[in-house]
Amino acid sequence: MDTAEAEYEARHRSAAENGDTEAMSVLGSLLLRRGDLDGAEPYLRAATADGDRAAANNLGVLLHQRGYAEEAAGWWRIAAVAGSAAAAHALGRHYRERGDEPAAEYWLRQSAEQGHALGAYALADLLEHRSDVGAERWLRAAAEQGHREAAYRLARTLDRRAAAEARAGAADSGTAPGGADPRTGAGGPHTGAAPATGRTDLRRPGPDTGTGLGTGFLDFGTGTRLPGTGAVLAPTGTRGPGHGHPGAGTGAGQSGTGTRHAGSGAGELDPAVEAEQWYRQAAARGHRRAALHLGAILEERGELKEAGRWYLTSAKDGEPRAACALGFLLRDAGDEDSAAVWWLRAAQDGDGNAANALGALHAARGEQQTAERWYRAALDAGDVNGAYNLGLLCAAQGRTAQADQWYRRAAYTGHREAANALAILLLQGGDAAGAEPWFSKAAEAGSVDAAFNLGILYAGRDDDRTAFVWYERAAAAGHTEAALQVGIALLRDGEEQEAERHLRCAAGGGSAEAAFRLATLLDCRQPPAGRPVLGEALNEKSECEEWYERAAEQGHRRAQVRVGMLAAGRGDLEGAARWYREAAEAGSRNGAFNLGLLLAREGSEPEAALWWSRAAHAGHGRAALRLALLAARHGELDEGERWCARAVELGPPEVAERAARLREALHQELTA
């Protein structure tokens, strides 16, 4: 106790000993707050006997701390009847502890209607427990007075409303809220084999239980006598050093602001916007979960710097989910070492998502044993992704039996990607009949990859109709390769407009094959190009050429050849050679043949012959014929005859016919 506090206490002790009721009440509350129950009780009883309602409330608090709940309730009732909001709040909590909700609601409402923040919050908690729509009004009242838990819970209420409105809007528009995250790739079934380390939905936490009930709060309001005790004393207006004297309506530790939160009136703001404001207010008052949610909102909006600050604040206050989220932010920024520090902190506090992230980090570094240990820790923390990731780890190591067990463990809990991975494992083992139910289960649970894989499964059985249904379902959820398959099927059936729509979706999603097929479709609709007029400016690139180029830039060999041909048609021989060379080096026989033609035209016959030779060995009949003609021109008749035979073998018919005539001529020359 410092000198000022000692002087303040001594002054009130002297006045109390002289019979000053207010001084006895203040001194009793000071001693009670210090924990000196024996010293506080005589003063509080004396002040209460003199009719001081704050003393009656505080006497109730003292008795409650000593375990005399019923006697405490009696004094709280006396003070509450006299108008003490703090006592009404304490009495309401007393009745709620005993299961008497009607009495609890009565007294909590009395407290709340007097502007007591804690009374409003406790009333809201009671009403919310009963799913009473009136809870929001009292949460708002408490939040507007600075109650941080009320601000947080009001934000959650508004957040849920915003989510419900978003789902309703999505249902009305026929789209699923929140796009799917499909894994693309051509060829076999899609495994979705990235470790499950995604952020949890921080904006939708589990239900809160609220604060504990029934301890009572000190009432420092003085100067009001209980009914029938005579004259009412005027408030002193003095404050003890270091001991604020908030009015009875604020409660311990809460300072009522008396101001309304900006834009918080019902109907004034979008629920999501208002939720963010209340999260911000609660976070600013040190609420770690509010800081976590605020960080998630800001991260979703792309404001990563501020999101990181709130995650850091929450994590330092001991919120493991914030430490985990901060780790993801740092990882995305390229700072894996710092990310690992925060994930370790979160994982040690029991966060399964962070344990999975650590497992994935170590797996990527080839530290399989450490990865397995963290995946197991995630599973022990209740995160079923740990079992799925253990399955992926075992499958990558060729431990098929263990992978099967882990996948099943996760799949039986409803993990859709584990069900999909299990089905692929069974399919790879030759058990197509066993795989199909797991693909179906995963697809019905919303796995886009599983729906696509079902399409592959049925297509392999020549059941194109059923395959199309599953491809279409996956495509509707944003699966790129599924959209491509739907587009191809529609093209085969002559439905060009619908095919074009799906090919555009797939091409936009990054499928080079879809971009090439879309370009080919658009190319077929273009009128034949006329001969260029001397001095006429070259036309801009058409849309089909842009799609060809997009596919070519992704390494699509046929598209590279086509872009080269279009460039050559514009007179851009350098550009044509570049694209032909890229295609040829990637294994395109047409690219090699066309590059040879360009090189021969420029006088580089030896290099042209090299590319024609590569094309001919890959099965290009025209290249073989060109090599035969080149050999004949150089007098290499045996070589020419050999290439003629190869051209006849490869075709097409007109090439085979020319090669046969040339071979006959060479044969006659050789036998002359």
C-alpha cells in the first residue's frame, strides 16, 4: 500500500470510528477488496444497519465468499429493493445458480434496466440459453457499456446471422457458398494428396459457456440509504487514490462508456460489417478470441499486416488457434522457421491443426519420423486430419496396409478426402468393387475429387452416361479436369454451345488441353483467311489464337505447333521457329517436321535433316519422304530408298504413293 492509499484509508477509518455511515461503507469495501473479510465485516454491518445500500450489497458479497449464500442473498435482496443494480445482478445470478430461472430473470432484468452492464450481460446469457430472441438486445446494451465478453458474443451472433444470410442467398442463386478447392491434374484418379493443414474456420467457433456465475460484485456507490432509514446523504464525489468509484451500474472491472457503438443500431449495418466492429471493440479491450476472429476477417480480406498484428496479440495472450493462424501467415510470407515456432507453441497447447502443419513441414523436409510424431499428436488432440495425413505418409512410403488403416479411421468419422484416398488405394490394388462405395461416400459428402474419380471409374466401364453425370457434378463444383471431360463429351454429341461454356471454365482453371480444344472450336468457326493485300496492316490476334498461345505457354505441344503455323502465316518466321522448336524438343513430331521446313527454307539443310530424322523416327511419314528426296538429291540412293520404304510404311496414302514412285525410280537407278 502506498502513502496516498494509506492516508485515504486512515481518513475513512477515523471518520468511521466517529460514526460516519458513508466512511464505514467505503472502508468496509476497501478491506473486502483487499481480502480482509474479518476487518471488513463490522464496518459493512454497521453501515448496513444505518441503511447504506452499497454496504448491504458488499456485505452480501462478503457472506457469499464465506459460503453463507442464503444470508448473502437476503442482504442482496434488501439492497436490490433499495435500488442497487449491482445487488440485483448478484441476486439474479444467485437464483440462476439454484435453477430458479424466473426469479433470476426478474432480478437480472431489474439490474439491466438500470443500466448495469454486468446485469445486462447476465440477462442476455440467460435468455440466449433459452434461445430467446431478446438476448441480442441485452448483449448490445452490455457491449455498448464496454463489456468485452458481451461485445464478443454480440459479434458472434451477428456473424452467424451473416453466414445464414449468405447461405440463403447462395441457395436462392443455386450456387454453393464458398467455392470448392479442387485439385487438378490429368490422367488417373485424383487423390487430393496434399496433407490436410488448412486453416480452421476461425469465424465459426464452438459455443461459449459464458462467465461463471454467483460470486457477487462490490458496490462502491455510497450516499443512498435503504428504505425507511431517514434522510438521504448526498454523494461525496471523492475518489480514493488508485481506487476508482464507478457507479453501481458498472460493476467491478467495467467502466461504462455511456456511448453507443458507431452504427450499431438494429438494421443500420450489414451483419458482417457490424460483427467486425464488435470484434474490434472486444479485441481492443483484450479479448483474445475476438482478436483471433478479427485477424481471420482481415486475412480473408487480404489485409495481412493488420491480421498478423491481431493474431500476434491473441497468441501472446495464450490463444493457440491464433498462434496456429499466425504460423500460416508467416509460412505464406516465406518465413517457415518463424511459422514453425508459432505452430510448435500452438501444438504444445493442444491445437491439432498446428500439429498437422508441423507434420507437413517435417514431411516436406524428408523428416518422416518427426512428421509421423506430429500427425499422431494432432490425432491425439482430436483432429481427424492427423489420421488422414498418417495415411498419406504411409502410402508415400509404400506401407499400404498401414495407409489403409489410417484412411479407414479418418473415413469412418466422415472425412471425405480420406474416403476418396481409401477408394484410390483399393482401386490401385485391383479392388474396383470395394473402391466404388468409398468414392460414392466421399462424393456425396462433397468431395469434388471423388466425384471426378467416379466419372473415371464409370468411363473405364464404358458407362458414358453415368460417367457424364459425375463429371458434370464435379465440374459444377469447379473441378477443372471434370469440366474438360464434360466439354469433350458435349462436343462429341454436337452440343457446341454447352461444350464451349465448359471448355472455357476448364481453360480458365488452367487446363492446357481445354484451352487447346476451345481454340480449335473457335478456329473452326472463323472464315478462311484471304490473301494479304500489299501494304495492308496485319489483323490483331483472334481469340482462338490467344487460347492457342495460352495452351502453348503451358507446354501443350499441339498448341505450340499451331501457334507456330499462325506466326508463319503472318510472316513471323522467327516466332514460328521458336514455337516449332519448343514443340519439337518436347517430343512433337509435327513440330520437328515444321521446324525442318523452316530451316530448309533458310538454307540450313543439315539441321533440317536432323529434325526430319527425329520426326520420321517418331512416325512422321512426310518427314521420311523429305529425307528420301534429300538423299536422292545428294546421290545417296541407298539411303533414299531406305527412307522411301519408311515413308510408304508410315503414310498417309498420298505420301505413301509418292514415296513408292520415288523408291521405284531409285531402284531403277541403282540397277541400271
